[in-house]
Amino acid sequence: MIEGVVARPDLWASYIWPAYILTIGGMIALLAWSWTAMRAAEKRAEELKRK
């Protein structure tokens, strides 16, 4: 079974590209989530300073 996979590199390529896309998409989603959480925390901190 492994011999057939190694002999056909197109099977590896069809696995690797979606993995890269999922990884990059997940990283962008985490960056957006953390950025919005940071902005919300900064807003709450500013509101506490004003009181």
C-alpha cells in the first residue's frame, strides 16, 4: 500500500495543499479573534480609567 502512495506523488500533493490552506486559514482566524479580544479589553480598560 505504501509503495503505491510513494510511487504517485500527486497523492501527497493533494493532501499537502489542503493542509497548508487549513493551517493558514486557522492562523488568520486566531489572529482576528485575538485582535478583537484585545480591542475589547482595551476598551473596557479605558472605560474603567474614565470612572
